[in-house]
Amino acid sequence: MKRGGLSHLRNRQIHTSRMNAFYRCTKCGYVYDQQKEAVKFRMLSADWKCPECGAEKRDFIRLHRTKE
């Protein structure tokens, strides 16, 4: 087997986990679920604000769904 032959699988796992990510506002708890929104969180403009409390984009943390 070639060295690094599984790198494409690792990249796919990372990509999948990012698609399953959601972002929570650390100020008010609002959840931005990028699976339900038309725009991925990272594609939102830098001046985007939380629609609930007005917190800045940098005040959000990325979380991942767990398998049920």
C-alpha cells in the first residue's frame, strides 16, 4: 500500500464532520444550523451578527452532531 493512500478518506471525514457542524452563539445560545441554512457559516460575511442578540460572528463556537 502506498504511503498516504488513505489521505483522501481522512479529508472526506473532515469534510463530512464540517457538514454536520452547527454553530452556537456563546452570548445567547442561538444555533446556526448550516444544514438548514442556505449559506454555510464560514461563507457568512465577517460583519454578520447573531439574529437574536447581535453578537459578532467570532462569538460563535462550532459544535458537531453526535450519532444517535
